[in-house]
Amino acid sequence: MSKLKSIPTFKTEAEERSFGKHHDSKQITIDWSKAESVRFPNMKHSTTAISIRPAAGSAEQIKIAANKRDVAYQS
């Protein structure tokens, strides 16, 4: 089993993307004690409607799960 690695400092966004593409996040150590809570007050929720057509069995399971959560199955 390999050792956990820390995230290096990147000079460009391209280097960071390349690192993320070629490394497994399970092998990276994260120091959560340095984590900060953030808010995005100007972020807008998506209001784009989409339409999907699940198989009949899946649709029935979705309706049952939605009913248990007391929400409309279309949500």
C-alpha cells in the first residue's frame, strides 16, 4: 500500500487540472483542521427544467421513495 501524499502547490490552473486527472484523491492527505466554512450569497439555483423517462419499474420506485419523503415524485 502506498503512502498518502500532500497536495503540491501549482503554478497554473492547467497544472492543477493535470494533477487531478492523473492522481487518485484517495491517496491525498487533507488537513481538515485548516478548513474554513464559506458562503456563496450570490449563487443562483438552477431553474432549468429537464425531462427524463425512467423505466416503469424505476418510476414506481421513485414514486414510493418520494411518498416516504413527502415530496412530489416529479421533484
